[in-house]
Amino acid sequence: MPTPPPTSRTPAADGADGAPYSALSHLECPRCGRQLDAHVLQGLCPCGSPLLVRYDLAGLVRASYAPSALAGRAPDLWRYHEVLPVQSPGAVVTLGEGMTPLLPLPRVGERVGVRRLLVKDEGLLPTGSFKARGAAVGVSRAAELGATALSMPTNGNAGAAWAAYAARAGLPLHVAMPLDAPSVTRVEVTATGARLTLVDGHIGEAGGWLARHRPEGVTDVSTLKEPYRIEGKKTMALEVAEQLGWRMPDVVVYPTGGGVGLIGMHKAFHELLELGWVTGDVPRFVAVQSTGCAPVVEAFDAGAEQVRPWAAPRTVAFGITVPAPLGDRLVLHALRDSGGTAVAVDDAELLADLRLVGELEGLFASPEGAATVSAVRRLRASGWLGEDDEVLVLNTGSGLVYPDTVPVAAPTVAPGD
Ligand SMILES: *Cc1c(COP(=O)(O)O)cnc(C)c1O
Ligand SMILES: [Zn+2]
């Protein structure tokens, strides 16, 4: 699979001929259609919906923006700066995120009956999860628009990522995290200097606590309450298309919590179609959740347009424990628009697949990533997936963040035995 060679970052004027550094145009509400100014800090639409970022894609086409524009750019997500919101290279806050490996999983694929099974391994990103993508773009844009302090609730990985990028931007950040979120993420948040509060409840309750304690002037960067995380996470789709030689896979299997990356990837494939960089059908999207917290699956199966909040969420796949995702309508739309589906898997199943992927392929996956393999097995068994479908699963984090998923049974011997 062609991965571009590493090069140093080229400065300002490396847009395509005549193309601006960023083709950012405005913010748009997918629910009520309202358009908002993208050049000031914005939260939710006044109607309560998350906002989507729009670009002048037609202008980029007129300016001959083509894949050749990427040649020689660094192998990080900023290589797609024309379709990212940050307005100048000087405003980019980076830890080198992006262009993660796209790997075939031939042995696991054989076990589950899918010949062309691919994984995008996001565990290699700074802070150990793909939350780095959303944080890189979200923090860069918040700082560029003049935010002076940030706060957010998190299930762990987002807090770790935003803390790292906030530190790099010199912005103070206050993170509220459930008490039972992966403990290493507390260490990550603390190591990078954010203020941490542990809340004895789930992520929704952590958000509620922060809302009551947030001082004036602190920008709320909760999931989907600012428009730019989606743009960071959409770069997974841009990279996959580039790594496949400007092609889209048939199916994308996504471990869904807030659904940010699913919304973003679906959006990015449509943007690539509009740019004319790919052709054909957008991949069928599969939202994978845990049976311990499956509001999107329940809503999808019921034909509903929004979720009912899940009572008592509980799963080892902490990153997908989101009882009431704010982007529910957008996620459900992406699933239906693409001819996709939604699947819940249980913890025993995903932990068994975590072991399988480790033993057969050498990849120590996160529980969320492992859940996508369990979903592929189920969908193949039911006939929803065909043997010849090209299926992309996302390993959204490193197994290293969850050291308790694999029990170790090693004998201890004395050195002289
Ligand atoms: C946050 C998270 C998810 C869910 O991501 P969304 O885009 O919010 O649905 C999945 N896996 C891991 C490891 C995460 O940290
Ligand atoms: Zn609206």
C-alpha cells in the first residue's frame, strides 16, 4: 500500500495552484439549515444541533486542487489542509498526528470469512488513541479563534488527547472524567498539565458537573459542542482513500460512542466525491456498540431518528460508553444514507477477539477496536457481509491504554532454577 515518504513540512504557500490554504466557507446546521459564521467561536446551533463545517469545494475544483497537490507534503493529517478549518500554517498545533498504518488482517479475515479485511491502526497516534486527530484540529482552531481556556468531560482518551494538544498550544484545560475511566488516561491528563476532576458517575454526569462549575470565559469543547473535532476525525477517511490509491472500501466498521469519527468519515467521503478524487458509492457504515450501552443500535433497529438515553451504561470498551450521543441524528443518517447497519456485541465476545487479533496478527487492540472484529464475524455469519467485500475496521486506540484486558499467567522462577 503506497504511503507517502516522510518529508519536512513545507511552509505557507503549498496549496494547489491558486487554492487557498483552507477553503473553509461557513458552518451549517444539518437540522434547521441555518448558516453560521465560521470565523468566530461557535458552539451548538441555536436549535440545539451540532454544526457541520462547509468548504468551498467547487472553488477548489476550479483551482485544480488534485491529489498531486499532496506530493511532497509531510505524512500527517495536515497534508489535507485545504479541506481543514485552520486558516494558516502558523496556527497548526501538532504532535505529528496522522497517516497511521492501513494493514491487511489476512488470518483474522480467514477466521471470520472475509477475504479483504483491513485495519487502520489508530493506536499509534500521540496519546494512544484517535482522539488525537480531533484534538489536534479542535485545539488549533480554538486557539486560532481566540479561546483562552477550555473545558470538557471525557471517558478518558479524549481528555488525554486534548490535554496534550492544549499544553502544546499553551491553553489551560479542565477535564472531568468518570472515576472508573482507564486509569492511565488520568496519568496522561496530569502529565500534560491539565486540571483533572474525577466524577463518581458516567460521562453525561461528568459533563453536567462541569456545566455547573465552568467559570465565565472558558470554552466548552465537549464532544460535538464545537464543530472542529469532526474535521480532525474525518481525516481517517482521507488517509484511507489515499492509502488505497484514491479508492473507497466497501464497508467501514466503526466503534461508536459519540459517533464523531463516523459522522466525519461519512462527510469526508462525500467531500472527496465532490472534489472528484474518488468515484462510486460511499462505503456502507456499520456502527458497533456494546450490549452494555447500545443506544444507537436500539434506535437504528427501531427506525427512530434519535436515540433514547441508555440507562446504566456498562462495558469494558470505555470509549464507546456514551449513553446519549448528541450527534445521534447525524450518526443514524450516515448509517441509513450509506446502506449500513448497527450491531451490538458483548464484552466476552470482544475480549476474545482482542486475544485473537493479538495472537494471529500481532496487534494489541483496544477493546473498542476488538469490538469491530466481533461485529464483522456476526455480520458475515448473518450474510450481511459477503466474502468478497472489502471491509475496513478501525482500531481506535492502543491496547496499552487498557492493560487489564489480558490476564497474564506466567510462571515465576528463581534465576538459579
Ligand atoms: C472515543 C472513542 C471511540 C468512539 O469514538 P466516537 O467517534 O466518539 O464514536 C472509540 N474508540 C476509542 C478508543 C475511543 O477513545
Ligand atoms: Zn439548527
